[in-house]
Amino acid sequence: MNMKKNIYILWCVVSIWNVPPLYGGGKPNYNGESLPQMEEVITSLNEEVMLTQQQYAVKARHLEKQLKVIIVALDTAVTVEQKIDILLQKEGIKMELSLLYRNEISDISKIRYIKGLQIIKILYEKTLALDHHFASVSTFSEINKISNPNHYPAFEHTKNLIKNKQDKKSGFRLSGLLGENIYTSVIHSFVSLFNSDNTDTAEKEASIAKVECILDFTLRMHNDLNTIYFETRFLQKSNDNIIEELQQLFVDFTKPINYNTPLKECRNSDDWDRVREHLSKYLAVLNEVLLKEDQRYKAHKMQINLEFPIDRLLQFITQYNAFIDQGAKFYEKFGIMLNSYENEEQCSDQIPIEYLSLKGSIDVAIEKFNTAYKPVEINGSKMKEVLYGINEYD
């Protein structure tokens, strides 16, 4: 497998920004900072890769032409001294070509590493935005407020009227616990209303008419609204796990360059310049050992230390994409649930505004899961290109 091709394609796919600056252009994150658009960066990235490849190719062709001339001169050399001199020149050019190749690998490894850090930064902002989103979703008390008729003033008023007209001897009151339960309180209210000798039929029908939309909505939507709450909490917990894994990935990513500050602290203190300083020191040592033939193994190991975290990052992107796909499906299900209430138009004047707001936020969340929260796809045949530098047409 061609190592240069592997590195070229992997760099091409996973690199996301030009090295400077870390922020600039594109859409803002949830804190208002400006983040780049993936598609725009990929386009400029391809141009940058081609330019780098061309620059090294020009240098390599120049040395290869010199090598051909030397080979021809070797065939025509007459004296031993001439042949030795030409052989030394030939060996010198071969060493230059070898060093040129190693420098190319080093430069691309450096850029891939920087791009990897920037990808981590983008993904961290996305997971923080998701965490911010989940935190803003209705709390359990808010969900319970719109899914339980006991929190509607009209139903409470009707219950009080029924209680006041209740037969003291045959009637009974629910405990506070059962009184808050949606099912026992509704059943108790209906039983008390129907068995009340102090209320005529017209009054009973009028009492039911005042709360029929409230009861219809809450009894139909109670389970769905609670499902939305608990499954949203499940997604929030999953996102917390994603954040923890991303923070650990950052630790592993920056370990080779001896940067030990956690991702959260690095982000909050805007310490990215110091990350670059550590990387620059690491690369300075790498560039030194690249020039020494007896240090080739050390140089190779240092390059591997830079490249290995990229493979981990690619695996994480696949995991992150799977989580976002899962979240999008959950929210599409939430949308179907909320839109399933068939009497919404008929009961529009009694449906709580919080329900309509929740529907709107779910629609916005579905769009964000499919756009803002999702990074560049790296799946299927694209993953083969990333990991192995080949595609299905090779």
C-alpha cells in the first residue's frame, strides 16, 4: 500500500481548517464564537493539499533529473576516480530524495495533527451546544404541568365545585398523593359528579363541557409527554458520555507533545496557543532527528506518535455520528408524538402554550440534529478512503 497516498487521502478527509486562525468566519457556536463551515474548509483543504504535493513533486523531479544525468555519466566514466566521484554524487542525491520524502511525510503529519486538534475543538463545541440544548428542554415539572389536569385552573375549579356539592355521608376525599395522580383524580371527579344528588343533569353536562378538552388532551398525551421527557434525559446522559470520551481523546491526543491541560480548562482559558507552542517544540526535535540517518527510527516513532491519535479521532467521529443519527431519530419520533393529538384544532383555546412551544422546539432540534450538530460524514466507502487510502474504484 502506498504510504504517501494513504497519508494524503487521510489528511484530505479529516482536516477541517486552515492552521491559522483557530477561529474565523462561518457560523457562530452557542457562545457566539465564529466557527467555520465544514464544506468551505474541505474545498480550500483540497487546494492546499494539491499545492503541497506539487511543491514536493517539483523538488523530487529536479533531483530525479540530476540522478538520471549522473547515471548516464557513470556509464561513460573512464577512470576509477571519475566513477567514485559520480557514485558519491549519486548516493548524495538518493539521500536528498529520501530526506525530501521524510520531510513531506513530516509536514503532512504536522498538518494532520493540527487539523485533528481543530476537529476536536469543533466537536467539543457541538457537544457543548447539545448539552445546552438538552438543558433548555422542558423539565419534569414543566412536562408534568401540561400533562396533568390537576395543574389546570379550570379542572381545579370544577373539582372544588364537585367537592362542595358532594354528599358528606356517601362521598369521600382522596389523599394528597392520589389527588395528584392523573388517573385517580379524574376517576374520582367523574364518580363524585355522577353520584351527586345535589347536581342536576344540565349542571353535570356543563361541568364536563368546561374541562372536556383539558381531560381529552392530558389523558391522550400524558404518556407521550412523559416519554419525551425521559428519552430526552437519556439522550442528555449519552451526550455527557460523548463529552467525557472527547475529553479523554484530547488527553491522548496531546500526550505526545507533553501538553497536560484538560480540554475543558484549555477551552475555557483559550489556551490553544500554548498547545501550538508544545507542538512546535515537538516538531523542532522531529526536524532535527530527520536530518540524522542514525536517528531514523526515532523520527519514525515520533511521526507515529502524531499519527496514531488521528486514527482514534476517526473512530470517535464514527461514534459521534451514530449518536447524532440516534438523536435525530428520537426527535423525529417526538415530533410524530406531539403531532398525533387529533383534537388540537377543536381544543386550541384550552391547549397550553407550553405544548405548542415544545412542538416548535422539537422541529428546530430535528433540523439542528441533521445540520448544525453533524460533522462531515465519514462512513462506508469514505471510511475506507480515510483509513486505507483507497476507494471502491481502485
